Amino acid sequence: MTSVHLFKSYCLPFILYATEAIPLSKTAVRTLDDCIKCAIIKIFEVLDNDNIDMIRLNCDLPHISTMIERRQMKFVNKLRD
């Protein structure tokens, strides 16, 4: 869990940098999501997609498009205020 916490606090900000301001293609989103998937595979040493999905659910690592959407909403709300 320490590795997951480090990933979420150190790596995710780099992966998600400026995603709220720049429109991304589906290919770019898929590539970024693959980075998260590879990290989970290396941390937990699993290969089955069902296991990866369960780990992502339990570790609060949703699909990258969900994270980007949240960041975009937060960004727009800050601009309004």
C-alpha cells in the first residue's frame, strides 16, 4: 500500500499535469491509462484484467478519463469563482 500511496502522490500528478486545460485524444487518454495499469501490474504482480480492475477499485484509482473529467470540472469551477 505504500507503493500505491507513493504512486498516487508522486506519479499521478505528473501523469495528469495540465490535462484539465488541454483536450486529449482517445489515444492519449488510453496511453495515460496504460501507465497506471503498468504501475499496478508491477506493484501487485498481477496480469488478469479482472484483478487489475478490482485493485483499481479498492485503491481508488479510477479510469484516467474519470480523473481528467474531475480535474476539468474543478478547474472550471475555480475559474467561475
